[in-house]
Amino acid sequence: MDNLMLNNKIYLEGEVVSELEFSHEMYGEGFYNFYIEVPRLSDAKDDLFVTVSERLIGGMDIKIGSPLIVEGQLRSYNKFVDGANRLILTVFARNITVCEEKSKNPNQIFLDGFICKEPVYRTTPFGREISDMLLAVNRSYNKSDYIPTIAWGRNSRFCRSLVVGDNIRVWGRLQSREYQKKISETEVIKKIAYEVSISKMEKASKDEEGKAADEDYINNSENYISQKEENDGNLSEAL
């Protein structure tokens, strides 16, 4: 279990931009959601979704404008929205403290997982190289988190050599990206996508992966497919 805690780590510094909202209860413990605004090196900011146990925030006055440090894991679950399945990403907090001094890198994530969908390589109209990958990151109790990632430039070219089942490690940041989706000839809606922007990546050797890791990947991928088809929408079980 300790190893599965180390393969998915995220660190955020930012400012709370929404009220605490009750999410669900599990084994008598309440969980809450809120959004935190995390600055980039540019003037842009990312609004990121956080899930936290009431046990972690007892005695804390968390409100809009509160500066926080959130440490935990990036998790995913399926939710039935507007007649379709959606993959929801949330930062599952394992520690929250008041941010008293800002660091140079307020948004850091490390993932060690398996490619579960063939990487998609493309170039923009301006010639910039991009690759999209979906990573399955194992966690306890035979579950996995399915996390969209995006790579640029040299990292993007490296992704062209990767195949489904490869074990890779990535370092980067969690970002929110606004885009427009056309739903009719005259109507366009604004949506937000969440993904990990990769700054560094490496492929694990077969010796490091081991047979057990491969078996976990296969089992968890099969579980994910069946869960998506059933779509019970149970957030408590997903988290």
C-alpha cells in the first residue's frame, strides 16, 4: 500500500475560490469539495477541484480567499452528466495547511502508471508538437485512476515510441483548460478540461515494472471498462 501512495503525488499552493460544499459520506466520515486557484509562471491561473475529509479541516477556517497548501493524490471517477459518462478528476487531499510563504513552484505532480490508450500525436497549425496520453495509475483495493496527460515538443516525440501497457513516470503540473464545444450549427458551449501537463517523463524498465505490476494493470483496466459500462455513479466507492 505504501508503494501505491508513492506513485501518485500532487502538491498545490493557491487560494480558495469557492465555498466548501458537502460531497458525500463514507463510513460515517464526511467529505467536502472546493476549488483552489493555483497561479502559473505566466499570468494564467488554474482552478482545480479538491476533495477533502472533514477530519483534515477540523478547526480550520477555510473560506474564499484562504491561502492553502494541498498535498495528496489526483484521482478519477465516472459520473453520469447530461446523459453521458464523464471522467471527473479531483485532488484527493491527504494534508491541508495554511500557506504562509509561497514557493517558486506551486503546482507539482508525479505519476507512475501504465499507458491504457494508444498515444495520439499531432501538430498545431503553427507546427507545435503535442501528444495526448491516458495513464492508468494503480491504487489500493484493486482500483486505478485514469488520468489524461499532455506532452509537448521533445516529450511529445518520445510518446510516439510508446505503446499500450508501457510503464512510464511523468512529472509536471495539473492544469485546467477552457475550450468550446459545438453542439449545433448555431450553438457553442464553453467547457473546461483537466489534464496533467508533462514537463519530464521516463519509461520504466521491464525489470522495474515486474510481473505483478503488469497483472495489476490488466486487471484494473478490465475493471475500469466494466465500471464505465455499468456507471453506478457512486462517488464514495470511487474515492
